[in-house]
Amino acid sequence: MRIADAHADVLYQLRNASSTYAEASFLQAGYQDSLKAGVSLQVFALFANPQLSPGEQLRQVLEDIGRYQRTMINTGYVQPIFYREDLFSSVQPVYSGILSLEGAACLYDSPEILQALFSLGVRGVGLTWNGANSLADGCREERNAGLTRAGKQIVSMMEELQMWIDIAHLSDAGAFDVFSITNGIVMASHANLRKIHEHPRNLTDDTVREIVRRDGWLGLTFEASFVAKSEAGLEDFMRHVDHALSLGCERHLGFGSDFDGTSHALQGLATVSDYPKLAERLDKEYGRELAEKILYGNFLDFLSRQLPSRKTEFASIH
């Protein structure tokens, strides 16, 4: 079965690597292993280190984009997805990639920089990481504030550009603000369910229901500390899948592994090579049709709703 993964930190791991993407055997989501596992659509996160200044973060992001273009796209390993038409191209190869931004302090609160990153292929943005920046509070910020004025302006610009808004790292108040200022599609690329495991990075049932109501998308993640208290494994993870489905996520559920960004490996889902075991379990538990939707189809449908059309972009320029 085909697999779509909405979040991996491959580009972060390749920053100081001597080997190329195709050669890097140390990756949890390496190129060859991804192909063997059936991954055909991968979102590559642009992680901007929040400990750096906004200018240094922007440099990191631009260097990662350049590395992605030079060593992954230009070499033919990855077919980039920019517009919804690219999803259904008759010449689309086995393995496609999309860029998303994880932590947006690098924008300097500037819609123009957001526009520039969009032009370079970035299609989704998480406003912050776990802490606070000039746009919003993250889920680990104790004051639990929402979006700033600048953050709200950036979200409005994202909606105009048809970039997806990723609430995975936002505070609860920040997610509420996103829901308040836009009626558009919202997604959480890599987060689990707080009802199953109490963790600030996990989502409340009300947040998940709102994602479903908006025809958005939820990517469950394989970071073990978001799954259970200790020694988390596949059985613990399946409890999150079951609960998401009980909240109405049949058409809105998938996975954002967080491979190459996890701090605690999930037993049985530690690398991309474990995806076939998950696919087998989903098939056995829910049947082939629903398993295929969760593994790939739901994310493809989300992208077909969210991504801009090349025709619309051309018309807006001319």
C-alpha cells in the first residue's frame, strides 16, 4: 500500500552530513528505505532552530531549501509538489516531496518573506515550535497565550496563498485563535490525542472535532513520549488511531512520523522500514479500504483541497 508522511526532519539531519540524501544510511527516513516501505509522498520539514536569531533561522531555512533543490530535486530523487495539478501528473514518479516550515520566527513578521518562501515551494507553516516567538505561543509556553497581531496577519496571508496552517506545536489558545480568524482548512501534521495520553503536544478532542468539521487533516506521530508514559509500542499507538476514528476522522486521519526528529523511538515504529507492519495492522483492524485512506488517500485528498492551482497562480500574476 502507498504511504504519505506529513512530517520528517530529514533536511535537519542532512545539514552537517557528509553523505547525500540517497546515501545517508543513518536516517530514520532514508531514501532507499522509504521506497522499499512504500512511501510515495513525503513532507520535508524546514526546522528553524528557535534558539537562534530570526536572521540565523532564515539562513538555515534558505540553506535547507537550496540543499533540497540541489541534492534531492535536481538529482531526480524527489519530484516536487507545488500545485494540486502536480498530485495527479501522469509523469509523477514514485517519490514526491513537499516543503513545510516548522517555526516561523524566520519570517520577521513579514508577509513578503512568507510570499518569497511560497515562491520557493513552501506550502505549509507551523507558526512556532514549543516556545513563544513574535507570532504565537507554543504548547510548552506556560502563559498559554494565543496569536499576536503579527501572527494573525501571517495566518491571513497564508490563507490568501492557500498555504496550510499547521497547529501541531501551537498552544491551545493559539489553536483557538486560528479557528477564530479563519474559516479555512486547518491541519496538525504530527500530534496525538490528549484523551489517550496527557501531553501538551497532544490535541484535545474538541480541537480534533474542529479539524474534522473544517475538512482538515490530522497526522498521528511516532514520537513515543506523545503515545504513552513509558515503553510505548504499536499497541499503545493503535489506541490513538482508534480514538481519532471515534471522533469522526475516517476521512481526515493519516500520519506525520516525525522521523529524524524524534527524541524517543516508538517500539515497532522506529524507522520508515516499520511502515509495512503498521499497514498490515491497519488492514487487519479496519479493512483494506479504510487502511488505504489512512495511509495515503486522506492526505492526498487534503492536498487536493488545500494546495493552490497552477492556473490560479498564473492568472494572479498576469
